Amino acid sequence: SYTFSGWMLMLAAGFMALLLATARRRWQLGIGTPGIVFLSLSYTFSGWMLMLGPSWGMYLGNQVSLPVIALGLLQRRWLPGIGWVAAGLLHCLLSGHVGQMAWTGAYMTLLAAGLAFVERRAMPLGIWLAGGALAAAAAVPLLLPAWQGYLDSSRNVVVETGAAAAGNLPVVVFLAGFYTGNLLIPPDFFSFQIGRAHV
């Protein structure tokens, strides 16, 4: 898991640096190489990455895919753009997490629509749709056997909503706890949940 996470972090930093360099050339941004390095490392070693990466490396696949897909949307030619988008989506789907991919899809749709609106051309949206279709066509033959195996496995068990929500924190505590750690979580919360799990 640590080796996988390490590769994901290196890929995230590299692709974010490439995205920023491309954006600098395209829009004549006044950001130097030290700024690109700083922003790439800030993206790569965010709290999200450091919290989830060591434990659930599959979540990092989504973080790597974001700059790859965005890089495709910034291309001025169709084929490179479609290739980058398809590669990013395939990476997100095959080495990432399905829930995170849904958020990636929603966000990148908004980004493509925003670029199309600002630049007054439909090319970013066309690249996004064509790249998505190419990624889907490439992924289906790989995922159908895996899906059938999942349906036949013991992991395909429905969990009742009440049982799944047993460990939920109140919204205010959850949001504040992101910045304060466990300071705002009631001391008996975890012992209560552990005891409840053994009942």
C-alpha cells in the first residue's frame, strides 16, 4: 500500500506541474518555475492526500487523474486532448474509487463547460465527451468480468442504512474535526461505537 501510495503521489506532483506549465504557456501567466513546483507540491501533499493516501491508496488515483483530465481540456488539438482525457478517466476508474470518480466527472463537466463558455468554442466539451466515450469503450471489456466476479463474491452484501450510519459524527463536529483532529469528538464516542459493534 505504501509503495502504491508513493507512486500515486509522485504522479500527482508530476502531472500537476505539467498542467501548470501548460496553463502558463496558454494564458501567459506570470508564474515562474519555483511557483509551479510550490503549487504542485501543495496540491500533492494536501491534507486530503496525507490523511487518506497511506491507508486507502485507491483514493489517490482520483487525485492523479484530475490534472491529467484538465490537461486534456486545455489542449488546442483534438487528438491530444481526447487522449489525455481518456487516459485520466481510465486511470481514475481502474486504479481509483468509483465514488471519487463520480465527483471527478461532475467537476470536470463543469470545468469543460466553463472553458467552452469563456473561450466561446465547444472544443473543451467535445474533448471531454469524446475522451469519456473512449475511456468507457476501453474499460468495459476489463470491468465486465470483474463486475461478474463481484456479484458472485461474499462482498456483495447489502448493509442496512441504520447499521451503515452507526458511526456517523454530527455534521458540525465532523467539519470542525477536519481542522482540530479529535479534540471536538466526545471522549466516549469511540468506546460507545466499539461496544455497539460487539453487541
